[in-house]
Amino acid sequence: MKRTALIGHLNDTHAHQTVTLQGWVNRRRDLGGLIFLELRDRSGLVQVQVEPDSPAFAEADRLRAEYVAEIEGTYQPRPEAQRKGGAADFEVIATRVRVLNTARTTPFELDKGDSVSEDIRMRYRYLDLRRPEMQRNLMLRSRAVAAVTAYLDREGFVQVETPMLTKSTPEGARDFLVPSRQNPGEFYALPQSPQLFKQMLMIAGYDRYYQLARCFRDEDLRADRQPDFTQLDMEMSFVEQDDVLAIQEGLMAHVFRETLGVELPVPFPHLPYFDAMNDYGSDKPDLRFDHKFVDVTDLFQGGEFKAFAEAQTVKVIAAPELTRKQIDELERVAKQNGARGLAWLKRDGDGFTGGVSKFVTAVAPELLARTGVGQGGTLLFAAGDWKKAVSALGAVRLALRDLFDLTAGGPQFHISWVTDFPQLEFDEDSGTWTYMHHPFTAPHPDDLALFGTDRQGEIRAQAYDLVLNGFEIGGGSVRIHDPAVQAQMFAAIGFSEEQARDKFGFFMDALEYGTPPHGGIAWGFDRLIMVMSGASSIREVIAFPKNNRGVDLMAQAPSPVDAAQLAEVGLEVALPANPVAMASE
Amino acid sequence: MKRTALIGHLNDTHAHQTVTLQGWVNRRRDLGGLIFLELRDRSGLVQVQVEPDSPAFAEADRLRAEYVAEIEGTYQPRPEAQRKGGAADFEVIATRVRVLNTARTTPFELDKGDSVSEDIRMRYRYLDLRRPEMQRNLMLRSRAVAAVTAYLDREGFVQVETPMLTKSTPEGARDFLVPSRQNPGEFYALPQSPQLFKQMLMIAGYDRYYQLARCFRDEDLRADRQPDFTQLDMEMSFVEQDDVLAIQEGLMAHVFRETLGVELPVPFPHLPYFDAMNDYGSDKPDLRFDHKFVDVTDLFQGGEFKAFAEAQTVKVIAAPELTRKQIDELERVAKQNGARGLAWLKRDGDGFTGGVSKFVTAVAPELLARTGVGQGGTLLFAAGDWKKAVSALGAVRLALRDLFDLTAGGPQFHISWVTDFPQLEFDEDSGTWTYMHHPFTAPHPDDLALFGTDRQGEIRAQAYDLVLNGFEIGGGSVRIHDPAVQAQMFAAIGFSEEQARDKFGFFMDALEYGTPPHGGIAWGFDRLIMVMSGASSIREVIAFPKNNRGVDLMAQAPSPVDAAQLAEVGLEVALPANPVAMASE
């Protein structure tokens, strides 16, 4: 039998018609001699009624939760009084029932999936994936893939698959290794990204490239990390930064429109890295709400309040009225993020009480004017080294967001560019300069003269991040296409020519054979879908994820293998005496 | 400067207009004081003329082959006499030239790429990929991806990404292993296919699934194999075989129409496995030409020609007139494919000469009538065990195709289904039964009673292959959804319950929780694009392939890694005394 339609696609036109449906028994109730079934497929639910004198009754009576059934019956409007509009206004009066398969009692109730331990959900992922929330997430993801493909194909982007068995790439995380049987003792690396290959495709003249690329990083895992993840990877030739951003805005708006019916305002606002940090304490600020920092460094300079007087930066954020307990919690957040403490004040009339109020008497009117803090409201201060102070206060800002649901009145989605990142960062630990994006990012042409000087920290990169609701969902740059600039960049980060050649020799060769100006971007596709779907973790938008020990609890991977299989690739296991210490490295 | 358009997109509407173009110098000639450049991008070529008194001349004079240039000029129709229709009727009279990048002299001339050793092409793949043939192949592939995505999205298929770091899958080739740092001494396997995961998605209620899936098999490589390759993987619930085939036909027709403008006639013809073997000696017959075998077993039964008289099967194929040398070559082919020899006859008047003619006098009229061989034409015979005889003659049939270009008059593409494969094959070497597709393929319901009997070789599988121009470009089956049938199947191939659980336990568990009837297919996407583009190897449709030693000559992968990096995953290299012997296993 063919089904009439997916359950969710039934509508008024099917009223009083005979329909055939196939799906899972979501629930069974027996009432007054009748059997009431909820039949579920990926598109929705429908109530099925089986009357005691129906020829379908005996077979229907076999049905239990999660059995697979085919049901033929009349698609019937419910009595007038029970109608609420929508699909639930109809039920099916069964005339024929077929059990297509039985099911064991599930280890957890699917509609209580939210309260089940994640380990159980992962072990029985095929059941967890039946939950409507998971189906909605994965179907959103699928529609986003189709929207991306259609848009980029139309815009002349060429989809190219880059190698999965390759050599180390420049991201600098740990590689996953793959031993080679044909070349024993040698290893492929799984790609951390297709960065070098996509640049090589530009050198090869492909002009516009995209790929939904599986990438691999052997890092310790967090809520929004997985050992393998998906990037929407793109690259364009003969472009400047603005050209890349314009295409991205069109694409992102298309994806939101096609999948969620949401219109994103374009162009997206631009926020230079310095402003993002200075005003919001983050290079990926959540701009669904404002709560911008107010700079009050000048008010305290040379004053009697030593902690502020000598600080490079004093920033303040105006919060609602806070309990002492809340302030303590926020101070903990500030300290976790590098502050030594969190000074505070409570507005009381035209002045302040509590916290550091005795130090601010002189500047109270100015503080009131600049912050506009409301009666009873709290001011929270971070003081010290600029980067540390703003970062700590940025974390406090997000904690306030969660505490007071500050995004409630704002837009559902806020997307912006963060631009003008520094090209180089000084790493205090190693005492060396390092790249901020990756070593192929082009510096701003006006700043080239700063390479090799003590001002190279001021070199601006032609790099940009795409920030959605406080998540970095994409990052990219214009790339270096001049071998001489590439050499300057390697020198700036302390790579000898030999080191550079050892790591990227084939790419440096390629650069010399006619490289067009080019640039691109990669979206963290899992993270984008997570934010779009409102999920709390990328594990909610990946069909079969690993847990934070890198384990697939369902398939039981990884697992030991035969010594013979290892011998084929020229390896043997050599565990240290204490493997636990090793694992926690 | 923004370019006006890609070169290939310029047309009559640009005539006499100022255009800006960007691309590579394909060729430079100096003639009569003028510079003639061919400028190339991925879409085409245009001739650029730079006059000696042009302000562009000095910069143009810097240009060499493969330099990157931006050229502004007038898009000018050529003199009437030189026009041939099409883009070559125009040239650009340059008014401004900018060198965007220089290029070293390339290690081979791009327009002689066909005659360069494959090693050189692979080492400089970024140059090889500039050749128009390669660009055409990869752009065809990209358009096919977009066509597939659009079609399947419209048909309600959900794109789902399955794990790359997983456990052994049932294809039975060698796995590539990935050591786990978080779980030292344990290994992930790279997927040989998403088979179990896609079936699990059906159990999870996703109804229709697809994915362009990267798959990995550690096999010794041939022209149409790569260690990592791409499958278009699909699965559907609540379907029977015909439902799967109908969707596939619609999809394939859509892909051919959108990419090549070719209309494939649907539905595709069906050929049962037995007929394909019996008539063409192949389970993937090239049907662009006929040359069907003629069965003449009965003509020789019990006769005096012992070699034929006692044979299970005697098949003959009618060929054009052949030289003795050609016959010897075809006999070599037959022997390579399991025949003991290749008997032949040449038609001469109403009889035969040469070869085995003295044995056929009695049956000559019947041979003439059945084969219809032309005057001077040759009959080629294979005799013996049915499978060996037809297989050998099938190879001869393909050799005749290549020798006489037999496909020339036929359709450019011939696509068909091969169906009704045997469920089980008897492996003479091991003396055991094994699966023909994989152990999850559903047997024909009418044949279930044959399991465990001495006739289990007659069980038909609900399996089907998609055959294009003699290449298997897809294969699939209806799957087992009944745990009891799955147990029968495991028993038939000699898997103990413990062995089955050890390999597929998580999947066998899943089967018991409400599995819908389902089936699917996977296309060998690389091979499909190879056949569509007319390329001779899948390496011509993969951007960065490995050679047949599994080596990426450009990136120099695989390569040795530090002992410290191996220690992190709990391994050390343990090469045998003679690594060469190992590698050639």
C-alpha cells in the first residue's frame, strides 16, 4: 500500500476521504471499548480511533508504543466543539490496520527525552532521534544545506571536494592521524580545514569555490566542539574584503529566509575588533541587547581611589538592582575571567551606597550622567589592564543577560561583522609573536611597513568574523597572494624559511605560479544550526555525535583492534604505565 | 576594479563597450610591434591586442605565460572576414593593463597536459587543474551536486551527515584506522559507507535520507578506485523496490538534463542478473551496442567435438572479420578471464574455414542461421562451466567493442537496472556461503523457505545495480527489517550469534525497536561523473587524488610523524625487517 501523504501534510482537502498512513505508535489509550492511537511520522501526529466492531480492531489491539503501523481509515473532522484550528481538528476512523513491525519497550519514554541522561540518549540515539525536537533540528539543518547549495550554485561557486587523507594543515590544533598500509610507518592527517586546498583551487583558476567540509581537530571537547565537525567553506578570486562580505550577507539572508522565514536586515553592521572589545568585552559580542560599557577611566585618574587611579582602563556596566548574592556570583564570573575583583555601587537617590561608594562621592554626578543607571540599579566596575578589564566585564555582561533575560525584548537574531582584527598577537607565555587567524591572512596594505618593527602588534589584518547572538559562526580573511608578503609574515611569527618550507612547502611553491588576489571564509555550520534552532549544544544538531571523551556510546567507538591489523600498518600499541595520566594531558 | 563578467559570459551586448577582465595569460605573441595576449579564466579565452602606442603597452610588455592580469579595453568585433560565429569573433583592444601577479615558468606546458606524465601533473596539480579539460570535469561535478541536492530536497529527502570517526562497517574491505588520544590504544575506523547509520536513520523515523558521503576503503588501487571516494547515499522508508527505482530514475534523468542537457529515457530497462550474465557475460553489461551471445550448447551436445560436447554451456559471439593477430589477442583476453581458449571460425560462403571449422560441418547451417554472421565475419566461442564461459566471452565482447569502436552508432549513454541478484554466493576457496551485496539485503519473500536448504544459492535478493555504459554506477537493495530474517541471514553466511553481535550488536539492538520497511541505494559519485564527462579515470574528476601507491604527490602525504606525537596516542612504529614485502601484500 502507498501512503496518501505524510501525516503533517494532510489538510482540509482530505476531509471525509479514505487515507492510508504509515508511522509509529506514539501512544495508545483504551477508553470505553475503543482504542485511541497517536500515529507519528517525521511530519506530525494524528489521532486514530478504532471502534470495537471495526474489522481493524483485532490487529489494532496488537499495537504497543513504537510499533510500526499502516493505518487505513477516514480522515474525519472532530466534533465542532473540540476544534481548535489546525491538524488536531481531524482524526482517523480506522478501517484497516497492519502491524508492519513490533518494538521492544523503549529504555526511556520519548516524550520525556529532555530529562533523560545524555548517556542514555546517546546509547539509544536511534530512539532519541525520533523525538520531534531532534527531527526539527536535523530537518532545519537539511533545509539549510539545500538553501546554501542552491544559492552558491546560482552565484557561480564551484563545489569541490578536498582530500580527507592529507597532511597537517595550519590551524595548529592536534591532528588525527591515519596510518598508511601501503606506506608503513607513515601517516596521513585528517584535515583540520581545507584552507590550503581552497587557496590552491584559487591558484588553479576556479574563481569561486565552496564545500560543506568535514573537518577534524583532536582537542579536548566542550559543549560546542566535536572531534569531527562541518564547515561551510568558501573562497573567491579577484576580490577585496567587501566583495566577500556582500556575498556572505546575501547567502546568510537567503538561508534564514528559506529555512526559518526570517528576514535578516542587510548589510550587516560592522564592528571593528577594538570597539567590540572596548564596548562589549568580546570579539563576538551578543548584540541582541545593548548594555554597552561606559568608560570612566578619566574620572578616577590620579584620584584617591588607588585601585582605579592607576588602572589603564576603568569600565563600568549599568545593571538592574542586584542582591548581594547576585553580586557575589557576578564577581566570581569576573574573577574566572581574569579580573582581581568586581567593584560595585548601588544607586540611591542622586548618589550611591554600598560597595566602593565611599570612593566615588566626588564623581557621583558624572557617573550618574554617563551611565544613566536607574534608581536602585547597580554599577559594576572592571579596572586594570585594558584587555583583562574589558574581557572580565564582557563575561559579567553575559551573566547579566542570563540572569535578567536581557535579550527578551530584542530581535530573535542579531548578526554582525567584527573586522580589523590585529594581524599578530604577542604570546606572553612563549614571548613570541603569533598569528591571530592563520599565517595566510593578508595584512592591511597600509600597515605593511610595521612588519619587523616594535609596532607590529598594530598591523591590522584583512580578517573578519561573522557573529550571531554572541557566537562566532564564521571567520575568514583576504589571503596573502604575494610570496614576498608571505615571507614577511612567516618571519614575523618566527618561522625560519626551512620551517615554513617543511610545513607548507608545496603551498609556497604554488604561490609562485600566478596566484590571483583572493579571500574567503568558513562558517561553523554545526554552530550556526545550533543557534538557528535554539539548541544548547552542537550535539543537538548532529545526528550521531561523540560525548566529551570522544566516544560514540551507540556504536562503541573507538575500540581496540587486533595486533595483526596494527602490524599491517607497521604499528604496535605502547601504552605508558599509567594511561589515565596520559589521557588527561 | 570589478570585472565586467567572466570571459566566457561576454557576448554581443558587450560589443564596442569598455570591459574589464581578469585572468591568466594563456599565451603571448608579439607581431608587427603589437602584443597579442590570450587571457583565460575558468569560463573561456579571449584575444587581447595591445598596440605599441597604447598607454597599456609598457605594463603589457611585462606579461608572460600564466601571469595574472587585469585588462581594460574595448570589446571589439573582428574584421568581417575573420568571423566564425561565437566568442572568437571578438577581441579586446587594451587601454589599461595591470599585472596582478607574476608566475614562474611552469614545469609543463598546460596545453600539452595530456602528454605529460601523471606524476608531474599530480605534483603540480594546481597547474594541471588550470587545464580546460579538468575545469570542465570539476564544474560538471559541481553542477551535478547542485542538481542532486535540489531534486532530493524537493522530494522530501533529509540530508544527514553520518560519523567520520566510527566503527567497522560491513563492507568487508580493510578499514583505515584512526588512533584515539583520549582513549589510548583504541581506534576509530573511517567509514567504508554510511550503511548502518542510514538504516538507523530509517529506524529513527527520518523517512527519506541522502548524503554525499566520503567513504574510505584501504584496498589496492586501480584506475577507478581511490582510498577515499564519494557516494551519493540514499535511503527510504515504507517502500518496495519499485519505489526506490522510480525515484532514482527521476533523479538521474534530472541530473543528466541539468548538467549535460541530455534526456535519458525513463523508465530504465530492467535486466535480471541471470540474463545479463547469460547474454552479455557481465553483471554490468555495456548496452550501448548489442553483440548479444548466441547459445549453441544444444548444437554440440553428445557430438564428436568433445570440448563442446561435454560443456555445460557453449556460447558464441559474432564478430567482424578478424586477423589472426586480433584473434590471438582476443584469446589472450578470454584466457585472462578464465577461459581455457577461444575457439573461432571464419564464415566463408555458406560454411566456415579456419579454427575449429572441421568440427562444425554438420551444424554449419544452424550456426549461420542463429548468429547471422556476415560474409568474412568471425564467430568466437566460449565453452565450459556456465559462469566461466559467459564471463570470458563477456570480456571478449568488450575487447571487440574497443577494437571496432562498436559504440559509435549507439546512444551516448545507455543506462539500465540489473536486478534479481542472488542473495548468497558459494565461495569455492573457503567452502562457505557469503553475501553478494551485504548482509542487510532483504531476500525475495517468496524465497525465504530456501534458507538453510541446499538450494539457498537460488534465493533472489531484492537488490539492484544501476549500470551506465558498462560501469556499475550505483547499487542498493531493500533491507531486512525483520530481526528474525536478519538472524536467518547471519546463520546462512555462517556468523554465530556472538560474531554477529560483536560486529553489529548496536544495529541488531536497533532493529528490535520498531524498524520500518526500508531500502536504498548508493551511487559511486566519482565513477558516475567520470562516465558522464568521458574521462578515463576517476582521478580526472577528483581535484586532489592519490596515485596508486596511495600517495598525494603534491602535499607529500602520507609522511612520517614524530615519535612524541605517536606516544600521545599510545603507539610506536614497528616495521618488519623487510617493509617492501609488507607493502606489497
